[in-house]
Amino acid sequence: MKPFRAIAILNGSTDARRACERLDETEFDVTEVESVDAALDAMAETHFNVALLDRSFADTPESSDQIERLRERFPNLAIVILREDSLSLAVRFAVEHAELAERLGASVDEIERQRTGAAQLRDLRNDLIAVVAHDIKGPLTSIMGYAELIQNGFLSAEETLDAARTIRANAQRLSSMADDVLSLSSLEHAEFEAVEGRADLVEILQEVAKIYVTERRVVIGTSIASAVVRGNAERLRQVFDNLVGNAVKYSPRGEPVTAHLSREGGVYRIDVLDRGIGIPPEDIPRLFQRFSRASNARKARIAGTGIGLFVVRTILDRYGGTIGVTSRVNEGSTFSVTLPALHPEGSAGER
């Protein structure tokens, strides 16, 4: 056990010095100073467990002010009045008491931190429930409305086909939202597994484009016939459904969305471009964090859970991919994804 570090404020007292000399050197490492000012200077450089005060100094009118100075600078410092009788016992008791108080204070701080964290999680959960409930209502209303028109025979054959496409698109939107919420839940409980497999990015992008065909023209720009990567197709479809869905949601009607696929050495790069509201520069660093949304999207009251991009980044991380974004407010955004190619460039696996 290391000796207690003690600083003795002697104030010129020989009795106090004799009292210090009686302390066991194996148990106490004593530094002697002549004033409170000198003690404060020393304690600024070195941690001490206890301050020892000469009894005659402690009885002076100004002693309370001096002791208060010590307390203000070092609130957990033990202070003992020097007396030769039972001094070692008094010092040990004071140090242990001060250390106990310090540990208790740290425990209280930790309990308060955990309580605050639990309250924040509760608030986030309630916000998520409210946002998801709001986002579900729109697609459900559309599905129910078109289904009723079809059921009552109010639509022509062509109109019925368009209605069916709209119903499918909204059902897919609900499915994607459910995937995001379930993915978030599995991430929160460390249950997310990056299931291995093979996936063709060209096929995935074409399938995602079909989901939004009734809402927006989604252009797939690539000269690559097949782009195979290692990963689970459903998870990667979730990635690009999020990105294309966001591009559609944040762009004015009539503006196309483009997904451009290219190869750069050993990786495929997919750029999803829109001409929407853009993202303020100050929001970009936290955009892929859980529950984060661009400030202009919130002000415009555009519905969103703030979990999609967090899930996207997490899935890409598990498959060795990356995601970044460039954006200008009121001009649009480009989300850029990279994923390692399964086959070397120019091999038979790429057509």
C-alpha cells in the first residue's frame, strides 16, 4: 500500500513539526510548508490525501477563512488538526472519510448520468413512435383509398393498373419503414448480423427503381451489365431503397432521380443524385447518426424517422462499404456509396 501523501501547514510551529516527525514514514509521506498559500501552490502540482494544520494556527481568527480557501480549491481534501496524541489514527480516519466521500460523489454522478441517459432514451423512443405513426398514416391512407375505388368498380382497367402500382409502391414503403425499425432494434440489442451471400447491384437498383415508378422517374445510369458484391441482397436493397426514397421525398415533383453505377478499381461506386432541398453544411457531420435529420427538412415538416441513414451506414460498414454526401441547399444532394467488388476487374464475373 502506498503511503498517504500529507501536506503539513506548520505556520512556524515547532510543536507541529515534532508532531509530524512522530508519523510513521512507511505510512505517511509528509511535505512541510509554512503557509496556506504555499500549501495551495504545492497542491496545484501534486495530489495530497490530507492537509495537517498546526493547532495554534487553527485557533486563530483568520483560520476559518484559510480553511475555507482549502475547501474551495480541493473539496474532497481531508483536513486534520495536528496533535501528537492519536495523530496517526486521526489522519487515517480523515483520509478514509474523504476518499469515501469522493467515491460516493462519483457514484451519485454516475447514477445521475444513467438516469439522464434513460430519460433521453425514453424521449427518443416516444419521438420515434410518434414519427413512425405519422409516416405510416400516409401510405395506409393511399392504399385504403385506392383499394376502395377498385373494390367499388370506380376505375377503368388502365386506372386500376395504375392504382395497383400505387398500392404496391406504398406497401413497399411501409415494408422499408418496418425494415428500418426492426434493423434499429437489432442494432440496439447487438443482434444485427451481416449475412453473407452474393448480390448484383444492377439488379438491386433496377428493382428499387420499379418501386417508385408511379411517383418519380428513377434513371439508372451505368454501362455495367452485372456488378456482383459480397453481401445479402435484402440488406443492400434496404440501403438503396432508403437512398432513392429520400431522393424522391426531398425533391420537387417532376424532378428525376438518378442512380449512377461505376467501377473504380476494386470497388463499385453508386451515386444517388437528386435536385431537392439539399442539406445545410452544419448538418452533414451528424447526418448518419441515429435519429438525426437535416434542420431544413424538419422546418419544412417533411416526415421522417431519422433512422434510415443510420441503418444504411451500419449495413455498409458490415460489408466493407462506405457512404458520403455532398450537397448544396436548394440545389440537391449526392449520396455516394462504395462496395468492394467480388470479382477482379475485367474477370468473367463482370459483364
